[in-house]
Amino acid sequence: MHRFLRPFLAALLGLASSFASAPSALAADPAVYSSDSGVCAERWVLGRIERNFAYQVRHVPNLPLVAITAFQNIHEHRYLPAQEDRPIGRTYCGAKVVLSDGGYRDIWYLIEEGQGFASMGHNVEFCVSGFDRWYVYNGRCRVLR
């Protein structure tokens, strides 16, 4: 029994320590957040977007190799709390990102409550205007607006 329990506990401790430690350095400047941005401006959300965007531009053909260097004008534009007919709470956010090539792009993102790994934590979906080559979020990121 202990043989099966030990790897599970090790994985659980590793997962808990990843939630406890904050990212060391993010390009996002807290000074440009709006006062009503709430969860949209949290460092873990912006860090996840930066990491996933870096992965996206490396692995999707014909995207320019740029990185997100800053977030500006972060705002929450819709919150749908969990209800009986809609069991997943969702927060819709928008911002302007500064890219490493000096360009500015609109970004739209969604934070889904309780949809992280093994239903622990939150899931973040995002769409940077002009970088959705496969129209995952429909034209011009319409799904996340």
C-alpha cells in the first residue's frame, strides 16, 4: 500500500509547492493595472499567458517569434459566476500587450474556476489579436470577448 501512496503524496506536494511559490520575474508592470481588474491582473494569470504565448509562437507555423513584454490597461469586462445551470465560473478579461518587436496588440482572456489540473486551480485561455492562425477562438478572438 505504501508503495502506491508515496508517489501520489510526492506529486501532491510538488503541486502544492508550485502554487505556493510566486513567479520570480514577470514583464507585467503592476503600475499599469486598473483598479477594478481583480483576478485579471494577478501575477499567476499573466505569467501563464506569457509562457503559453511563448510556446505558441514557437510551435505554430508562420507566427513571428516575439514575446509579451508588458500588459497595459488590464480590465475585467464580464463575470459569470457558477450557478446550477452553469457550473463553471468564468471571468472574461481584456488588455493591451506590448510585444518584443515594439508592437501593441489586443489580448482577450478567460479564467475558468476549478478547471486546472485535476480540477484544482483555474484554467486560463487567451487570444492575442492576429496570432490565432487556426481560428481556435473564431475571427478576431470573438469567442473570448
